[in-house]
Amino acid sequence: MGPASAIAELIDKNAAKPLYLQVKDALLQVIDAKGIPPHRRIPSEREISEATGISRMTVRQAIRSLILEGRLYTVPGKGTFVAEPKIEQRLQHLTSFTEEMTRQGLRPGSQVVEAARLPASPHCARMLQVEPDTPLFYLARLRLANGTPVALERAWLSLERFPGLVEIDFSQRSLYDVLRNEYHVSLDHAVQFVEAAIADETLAALLQLPRNAPLLAFERVTYDPDDRPIEFVQSAYRSDRFRLSVSLDTLSETKNAVQRLVFTR
Ligand code: 16G
């Protein structure tokens, strides 16, 4: 049975579940059951509509929703394809992009968009706990996974503390590796925020996404063991390629007390 007929088999027009949701779930089930690999074309809107007797508009809604969730992608004029599984970004460890990609068997890469010396803006100065106008190293990199752009990372570091960063070719080196091995810094802990965002024109072009595509925006300040800020980073990750993972445990009474303390500080 072809995939379009397999989808039709799973549809029950008398069920209370909305039809577009049925098509969506059936599509996922068929991709899974038939082992349709990433980058293989799925049946077209018209084929699914003909096989199921469901309107093209409803089928389109199901496909659109799967594209937004990063399960499918379209190539204009070519069709709709199965997307690669998302990369998992763990939130409980202070790791670098290079380490995270390598752990998942992906080849990390970087394209330097900008590497410059500039005076600290009031915001960066506050984040790095330095005086405004202190010379900083600004590094904007497009991060690649197996050659595909997946994130834009912009980092600011003090040049007074790390002179010489401007001379390093960050298309070839990991920032954390340089900090650890050349400046003998211990990256001890970090505070990180994650927010939803959308791609403006520049980000969309760099990340090869349509304008307004959903993104995950991160902001991180990483500290040394003496609580001195080392880097301030703002990054935008493609939300169709990443999902965040955290492991949670129950809050015991002692932990509960500590947690309360942290939040009320
Ligand atoms: C991660 C960090 C970033 C750090 C970079 C170093 C987030 C959101 N950001 O991507 O703060 O600067 O790794 O990567 O996770 P590198 O050592 O591979 O250059």
C-alpha cells in the first residue's frame, strides 16, 4: 500500500477528532511505520486529498502544522519532505556548541560573520561587570551542524582580560577550547535565559529560513569559580532543528527550602 492510501486507512470521518488533526497524526504514523527516512518526499497535498476524500485545504492545514513543528519541510517547486530529527540541547550542563554537536555525532562548524574590537555598550558592560566603553571582543558566528547553519551566536568578552582574542581564527577554533587551553580559565557556571523569537530579515537570510520563522533565543552569562563573568552571549537557534531537554527530579524538603531561597533572593 502506498503512503497516501495508508493515511486514508487511518482516517475515521465519524470520529470527534478534527480532520486536520487526524491527517496530521496519520501522516506521522505512516512516516514512522513505513520508516520513511529524512529528506524523502511525502505524498503531495493533492494525493492525500484524493486518497482520503478530505479537502485540500484541510490537508494543507495538517502539513503546515507539521512544517511549523519541524517534522516536515518544503522545497518550493519540489514538494514536502521528511525533516531530520531535532538536535537535542541539554540545559543542565555548561557545554559548548562544539561539545554538544560532537556528543550527538554531528560535525560542528563555524562561519565568522564578524570578529571585532569594540567599546562595551552599557548593557554589555553591566552583563560583564566592566565599565562602559571597556574594550571588548565581539564575535558573531554562524554555527553549523553537518554543514547546515543552525544558529547564530554573538559573544562579547573583555579584551582587558583576554587580550589576543582578535588574532584567533574562530572559524577553526572552539571558543571554550581557547579560553580553557590558552587563557587557563575554568568555565564554572552560567545563567541562561531562553525565549521564543522570530527571524528578522538578516537572521532569516543567515539561517536559511523564511522571514518570521520561529526561533529559540538564548542569553547566557558564563562565570569563573570566583563569580567573575567571562562571556555574555546572545544566540538564536533554529527551532525546527533544536529541542531543549532538561531532566527533572522531585523537590525534597531540603531542596525545596533552597529553591525558595533562590527565588526570593
Ligand atoms: C554554546 C553557548 C555559548 C558559547 C558557545 C561556545 C548556548 C546558548 N551558548 O553555544 O555561550 O559561547 O557554546 O562554543 O548554548 P564553542 O566552544 O564551540 O566555540
